[in-house]
Amino acid sequence: MIKTILLKNRPEGTPSMSDFEFISEESDLNIKEGELLLETTYVSVDPYLRGRMSAAKSYVPSFELNKPIQSGVIAKVIASKNKNFAVGDFVSGMLAWKTKQVSNGDGLLKVDGSKAPLSTYLGVLGMTGLTAYLGLEQIGKPKAGETLVVSGAAGAVGSVVGQIGKILGLTVIGIAGTDEKIEMLKNKFGFDAGINYNTSKDMNADIAKAAPNGVDIYFDNVGGPISDAVLFNINRFARMIICGAISVYNNKELPKSISVQPFLVKNSALMQGFIVSNYADKFPEAMKQLSTWLADGKLTYTETIVDGFDNIPQAFIDLFEGKNKGKMIVKI
Amino acid sequence: MIKTILLKNRPEGTPSMSDFEFISEESDLNIKEGELLLETTYVSVDPYLRGRMSAAKSYVPSFELNKPIQSGVIAKVIASKNKNFAVGDFVSGMLAWKTKQVSNGDGLLKVDGSKAPLSTYLGVLGMTGLTAYLGLEQIGKPKAGETLVVSGAAGAVGSVVGQIGKILGLTVIGIAGTDEKIEMLKNKFGFDAGINYNTSKDMNADIAKAAPNGVDIYFDNVGGPISDAVLFNINRFARMIICGAISVYNNKELPKSISVQPFLVKNSALMQGFIVSNYADKFPEAMKQLSTWLADGKLTYTETIVDGFDNIPQAFIDLFEGKNKGKMIVKI
């Protein structure tokens, strides 16, 4: 029995269970020369998938309706006619939301569960870690002593960004939505300060208080009013890495904010959209750095692991209510 | 008799004549060793001066109340005890709105009226030209064949930006506010297309039509709804030079716009605030290039010359209604 999750409708606003369809097939998957048969072990659910569910113009292609959704997956090789992969190997890649599937091996990377837990290859040693490291390095251009603010700080990317900021000698302030998350930022991830946007009465003032020298780098995962508040506190020559806008992904109408242009002119400041796939040539070097930091205990991570293939869509939906701490992963 | 214009009030909204005060003094200006006496010839009025009239936090210091306003000025040396300047020399510099003034020579640049008209040292060979050239080069990073959109295109900076764009092999589209200005963009400055934002019924669509391959570079002098419309048409890896926001300088409330962050993420696009004074190390090279293009007839310019010292404040106010074509200069 092979289970598959299809995109049934393009979500309007926040995705709901009715946007997804489960199908089960009795089927013998036969592999041809060069192919391998994969059994899914872990599935990554990520906010950016919301964009791929829309038909809107985007440089990440839209998912097709009534076809399987894809995301980062760790899978076990259970049969192989491909000389590069042996039965028992684990691989990571962009794969379908299926319990089993056939692949020709293209785009798959062997991962080693003895060096780090398999799930980390979807997180701190996968796209999440690469996004955090390369976004901060390539656009943020951090210099020791500067102040970094991270929104979505308790999320998968944000929690790694903050830790790398500390390794690089920055003052790091995280913004998140519960007191429990703020405690985690400070105690587990070593952030210097945290601001709970749900209980803050004046975000501008709270950021100013946490960043008395102003904000040099802003790693933005959320957009919306939180990002507006940061703008009031940026320094001259500030760099803002626009990595995501989870607060507005589900908006049906085009969101409005304060005009950023006067802030950019006044501060000679920079805002740049970041998509990790544009930096593929830097992945090997970045992976090496992240693995070293992880092995040295300088980098830690949090995962929210949900059990069971059938729970993939709900785990994805829960991202938009911030129910995850760190990387949200479904274990099959 | 020496006349001076002081800043009397910090303007609320659009500046008015009552924000300025004229004083006249009977006075013999005596110069000490090292000093020179200057008689004002041309005064530049520029939108950015509006920012200096406010008390708001800015890295350009605010003008003091009841003190003379300063801007770019061309003056004639009428007495000198400074060996670097002789009577009859013309100089450019940031000087007070006074008919005559004493200087120690610091920050003054000798200009040669036989090589180019004196007024051009406030315009195409002055801060205006440097802003156009360095903004486009340093942030826009233009590549031949790309599409450039310029807002405030008939203004001093915009008209030079568009011409440099053409020299560099770009497709250039200008946005301005009257049909007469659009004609000038196309016929005098060689823009490929122009859009009149006052008569356009759908700016998004008109930009899309004028830029069928999308917008790679946006040189933004205006901010506000015009810039919102450009965002809908940007290409992947677009660069937006945020040079000014004249459409909102006089707003009493913080202006709102569509959220730029989702557009930046989706397009891996960049927005950066530009202030020419940050690029002072590149002025000599830029001046050389601008002078060469001007001498070769590749660069032309338009000036709106207003006569008489007493008309300086009104000329400044008129900038915000777009009454100037090209550089607005007051001849004394």
C-alpha cells in the first residue's frame, strides 16, 4: 500500500485540510536499470511551500493541482538498480509526499546518520541551516560588535541565524510570539534578548530598548507590522535580509505597510530578498562550516517532530500559527 | 547691503513662504588672512533640502532655526587673502543663502566657466550628475540590454539617469507628470518611452506595456504609489536605487504603501537607499566621465533658471509641484 498526498485546491488564505487529498494505491513499484526505490523516513514542512501552492507568478514553480506535493525528504533506499546507491543508504532530496517512490537518483544526496541525526539533514545541516548561514553572510555581511535582530526567531531558520550571529560576535535580539519561545531563545540558543510580539505594548520602543545602539542587520522571516517596527530602529548602512514574510503569506488582499523608501534613503540602508537556491555554488563551503559548528557543540537545534504520514498537512498548517519550535518535521 | 534668507519655522507639510525670513544688513564684510569674500552667482534648490528643514532624525544635519539655509552655490571671489583663490575666480560649494559671504575656502572647488556654463557645476557636473551616475552605477550595476525605469524622470537627477542609461545600452522608460515632460524625455533626452502618471489610468499596466521584458533597474526619486506600481513589474534580481521620495517628503503622517517584502523575496530583488555623499571617494572618476560625455555631446541637460535672490524660497517650493524641468537654479 502506497499513500500519496495531492494538492486538491489552491488555498485561499490559510490552507485547510480540504486543500489536500489522500490517495492509497495497491501497487508493486518495479524499478528499471538506473533507478532506486525509496521509503520515506522524514518529511520537512516549510512556510515557503505555501507560495508553491498558489498559481501566482513566482520563480519557484507552482505545484500542479491533483499532483503530489513535494518538499525536502529523507528516505531509505529499499531497492536499487543504480550503482551510486545501495540498499540501506539514506538520501535527502526534493521528493513527493508519498510513503514510497521511485527515483533515478538525480538531485539526491547521501546522508550519514552516524555523523548527525538523519532529521538534521532537513534542518540545521539542510536547507534551513544553509538559508540561515548564507542569508546572514551574503546579504547581512556581519561585523563583530554589530546588532542583529531576527524575526521568527524561534523558527527553524531564525534559531540558527541567532546562534550564528552569536558565533560571529554580534549582539542578537530575537522576536517571537510566546514567552516560552523567548525563554528558549535566551537559554537554549544564547540570544542576548527576546521580544514577545504578542505581549509587547509598543514594539518600536521595545526594540529600541533591546538594541540601544540601533539595528545593523535585520533577518526578516515574517514581514508585516513587526518589520515596520524594526525599520524605526535601523542604523545608517543597515542591511535587511528579506527571507520570508510568513505574516502575510496567507493574506487574500495585498498587504500594506509603512513606506520603507524614506527609511532606506535616510539611512542609506539595504533590503534584499533572499532565496537559498540562488547560492548553490556556496553550499559545499557552507555545509562544511555548519557541520563543524554542530560537531563542536557551537550550534544546537530544536525540532518539532510530528508522527505519521497522515499528519503532514496538519503539521504544515500549524506552521502558520507558530505551533512549531524550530524545524517542523514529520516522521513516517 | 547684504541679504540673507533664514529658516524661520520648520515646515509642516509643504513648505510655504512664511517658513522663510529675509533680512538685510548694511555691513562691510572684512576678510582676515586666509579668507575670501564671495558674491553669490547661482543658487541650487533641491528636494533633499526639505529633509534638512525638519527636526527629524537624519544623518544629514537639520538646519538651525533663525540661521541661514545652505545649499549648493556658485560664487565669484571678489576679495581674497587666501593664496588658493584669486579675485575673479568662480567657486562651487555648500554656502549660505546670502548675497555676499566670507569663507575660509574649506570645501570650495574652483570651477571653470570657459569649459562648461557655470550653472552646470550645480547640475550635470555637480551633485545632480554625481547622484545620477553613482546611484545608477554603484547600486544599479547596469548591464547592456536591461530595462531601466526612472521616476521623477524630467527632474534634474532623473533626466541625467535616463541619458546615462541610454549611453550604457539600456532600454529606458521615464515616469513624469505632464505630456510636455514626456515629450521632452523622448525627444530631448532619448528615453525609449515615457508614462504620464497624471493621465495614466493604470500605472501597473502602462509600465508592463512599456517594459515587456520587465524592469531590471528602478531609479526611484519619488516613492509612493508610482513606486508601488513599478514593484509589480520587477524582474528576478532587480535592483532599486532609492534616491528620493519627493511624493512623501511633505506628508504629515507616515505614508503607507503596499508591503515590499513579498516582492523582494519572490524576485530576489534589492532596494538600497542612496546618498551621494557616501561615495565621495568616487567623485573624481565620476566627474571625469560626466565631463567627457558632456563635451562629446552625449549628455545634455535642462535647467529652469529663476531670476533674483528674493525668489529662492518660491523656487524651492515650486519643486514640489514639479514646476521645474531639469535642474532648478536661481540666478542672482
